[in-house]
Amino acid sequence: MRIHRAVLRIAAICLSPMLLLGGCSSPVTIQGVTASGDGTVLTLSLSSCNADLAVDYSEDEDALMILVQQRGSLLALGGDDCNDLGTIVLDEPLGDRIVIDEQTGQQIAPIYEPWNQQEYSEAQYRAALEETAACIRNEDPEARVEISDGAEGPRLDVEFGDLADGASSTVDVGPCYVEFLDPLRR
């Protein structure tokens, strides 16, 4: 078992603009994990509210166990009103190992962005994009839907027409993403 220690660089996303004495709650839990397509970079969404954090993680062939600890905090109006983002770079891809928040003991299923490239080929992802595009066109024939090639591979670009009240489409195309793309992000 290999144990690592890193200091997370935090990008705060605070919902409360006021600063006061006091800090956020001490326990730091992992709210979610986003993995790069190749599974080597993990972005953690943390309930730390601008705290000075350290992360310890151990890994073996079955699991990646992460423990985030608060070393101090900035002065902020407290509670759980903000999340921070931290990044872990793995030596080897995550693969089919599970991710466990050691603070809570909970298993966290990572979401791959843009897709799980360890499990699915670019051709499979492109086919899922095409299915999603067809589904969106079926749900909203006025939508402009294109598949383009970006730096990280193919991507889906969707533009909805404006409605008279300035809003875009009222059609819910979320199920299209859930049905065709979400399975490739797990």
C-alpha cells in the first residue's frame, strides 16, 4: 500500500460574501470527485470553506482512500455555505478502483470528464454524442445541435432558440444526456 501526502490548492466557491470571525465546520468531507478522462487527475469538491487543507491518500489495486484534514481556516461566515476544489494527481490511472472518503467511510463514484477513456473508446463516445444529438433534435426541433472536435476529443454543442420572453427552450433535454452520455462518464 502506498501512502501519499499533498497540500491541496484550493479554488474557493463561496456563496457567502461576508467575512466574520469564526470558521467553517471542522470536518472536511468529499462532496464529489471528477476524474480526467484518462483517470490520472482527480478534482475533489470539498466541504471546507476556504480552509488550509492537507490530504493523505493511500492506494492499492482495489481502492484509493482519501483523508482530507483541515489545518486551519480563513475567517469566513461559517457553516456549510461553500465548497472548495482540490486536485490530486495519481501516478497510475484510477482504473476500476473505488474511491473512499476516509472521513465518512463513504464510497464516492467518480464522474469522468469528458468521458471514461479507460472503459470507452472515442468512437463509442462519439456514437453516444450522436445518439444524444438525435434525442435533443427529437425533443426540440428548433435546437441547433452539432458535434465538434475539441482539445479533449469530440463534444456536443447545443444552442436553443430564444423564446419571446427571452428564455431559451422550455423542453427538458436532460433525459437525453442521462440516457446516452452519463453511462460513459462512470
